[in-house]
Amino acid sequence: MRDILSHWQIFEAVTDLRNTGKQIFLVTTGSTGGLLEALWGPFHASNQLFGHRFCYAQEDLAEFLGFKPKKFCSEETAAQMAAHAYWHGMELAVRRRIAVPDVIGVGMTAVVSSDRHHRGEERVCIAVRTRESFHKFEATFEKCAEDTSPEDRYAARIEQSQLADVMTLNVILDAGGITQIPFPKKCARSFDFIDFSDKTIVEQLVPSFWASTESGMHMEVGAAGWLKGCDEATDRRIEAALANPPIYGRVSWDGRDEYREPNLETDLKNAVLLPGSFNPLHYGHIALARTVEKMTGKRVIYEITNTHPFKPTRTHTEMMQRADQFQFFAPVILSDDAPLFIDKARRYPGVPMVMGADAMQALLDVRYYDNSLQKLFDVLDEFRRLGTVFYVNGRDVKGMFLTRDDVAVPKRYEDLFLTVSGREDISSTQLRNKTQA
């Protein structure tokens, strides 16, 4: 990397990045020696560089992601790596008691020259997840000819790796609002860079391209544009995209715009619903989902409904802005007009659900049933007929930690409510207020 950029260029750019107060966590599958040196070198690295996971073995990457990716070097895999890096960084921020984390999660996967001729492309795929957006970039290198000597292949390998590091650093700088470091045009002499392909309206990505300036090469990085909000025209396009075809009742399994109807016999047979407003999604939700998955051996699907018993109906755009938090990270299902747990149980029969002890307390409060115990029992009997059970986690209620065992349950319905161990009672409202402060 030092063969392409000067020490001082790197020092100045990374120092500017330090001053933003952002935190960084990286996940990579290759190269990155120069990148780590660049991010670590300038002073006060411990305030910003949270860590690095080097998943060179495919099994290690699958363990970090929680699943085996379709391809180990692809734009999609880089995005999944960045999303998981982001939320891992958020976990570390919580542990370090950072009041308002501003994490940059980085995913970089590459195939570079080796001692054998690759059948596919030699390329680098980079993705960065921030609080506001996704930034993604891809470049393809010119491969060595089949008869290239080992010495030349090694030289190409080092040069490609250094370029991958420079590109990743520039994507990080771009995501942090820092001016990229142009690198000499001669560095691009033996390489063929390709653009991102256009994305769909729902994902709202701007295609990446290469631009040449007097000082050298820099990258225009595609970025998702609606995590914090959109302009009016974009809102209208999203509304149209959601209405035709409708996505309510469909699951986005990988966080992209591919929503499909879930099959109760296959998709939801081994799933648990975690309903919530997720405004915002935070580490407490994620830790709870992991606990439930370990407890049940089932996959947690986050569920967001556009209606609430006591709040206005959410627009399509609001729904997608919240669903976008799960982009390339976890499955999410959007429900239309299912504000109550009984509505969800009827919509997804036999699928267990996660609830807080405070929600359980409200569910069993006879006041919501016209003070009629019979009406409450009728609803509980319907849950039983539908095959619905609840995994109940503890919640802080008015300064006291309330658990499932603290809530009175009619004896014949006790088996409907199961205890989730642990304490993950972080408040979305409190986090939202801190962010807005």
C-alpha cells in the first residue's frame, strides 16, 4: 500500500477520519495487511479501530455470518460481511458504554492472483455499512495469462492486494465524509475496472464508476440513500415499488429487495417471530434474537407491522426505512394491519413469538377485554388452538426488572409462556432520544 500512497497522505486522511469520532470494525477474507497498518498507524487508534476479523478460511466466514454464503467473493457477501461487522461494532460500543455509537462496518472479500490460473474473475468486492447507509464498490483486475511465470504472478498478487487495500481505505473515507486519497494513474495501467450494475428502485443505489482527475484516480461509491429519509420523489417511487407488487406478508431473507411469500410448512416451520417497531434496531434486539435462536434451534424472523393499537398507521416508506436496517443482516417480514399478538397468531399460525414481560403483562390485563375474564380466556384458548407459544424476555418497567415469573398467569395457560434467560432491556426510545439530542 505504501508503494501507491505516501505515508503522509495516509496519515492526514486517517487523522481526519479519527476526528469524526466514528468507530470501525472490519471483516475481510484476504489482503488487508496494508489497510490495517494504515488505520492503526496514526495516533489514538484504540478510540476508533474496534477490531478486525480475518476470515481466510471459508468455514470461519460462515461461522461469523451464521450461515454459508452463496459465493465467498461477491458483492452480496461483502455486504453481508459489512452488515455483520456493523452490528458487531455496535455490540462493542455498548460494552464500551459509548452513548451514541457511530460505527462503520467494513466487509472486503477478494480473489487475487495466485500460483494457479483462476477460472473466474480476479476482483475485489467492498461494502461499508454506516448508521445512515450502505456504500459498495467492486473492481475487476486483469488476470495474468496462463503461461505467466510464478515470479510475475507473485508480483501481480502483491500489486492487486495493495490496490484492494487502497480501494477499501477510500470507501471507508468516503463513508466517513472524508476526501478520498487519489492514487496515481499509473497504478491503474494494468488493471481493468468495472462499474457496479444498476440496482432496483427499492434498494436506491447509485451505480459506482471510476473518474479521472488531474491528481489521479478516485472512486465514486454507490450508496443506499434512504436509511435516514428520502426526498419526495424517492418517497413516491418507493411507495409505488411497495404497492406493485405488494410485499406485506412476505419475507426478505437476506435483507435485499427480494421479498417472497413464506411457506408455513417449510419457511416458518423452524422460525420464531420477533415483533417490534425497531425504531431503531439495536444490539438488545440482536442479542435477544441470538438467545432465542440458541434456546430453540430456530431462526428468528423480525416482524414489523404498519399498524399499532395506539399510534398512527405507518406509511410504506416508514416501513421500508425500518426494514432497511436489516439489509444483508437478518430476515424481516412486514405485516399489514396486524397490531395485536392475536392478529399475528392468526396470520402466522403455529409460529412462536417473542414478547417482553411488559407486553405479556398487557396481554393478560383484563381491562383490555372489557374487564371480562371470559373474553381473555377466549383469546388464550385461540392461541392454544393456533399452536402459538410465547418466549418472554425480562424488561425494565418503571425502574424494576420484570420477568415472565413476575406476571400472574391463569394456571391452565402457563404452558403458553416460556422464559427467556438473560437481560437485554435496552430501550429504542432512549437510544432514539440520545441520537436526536
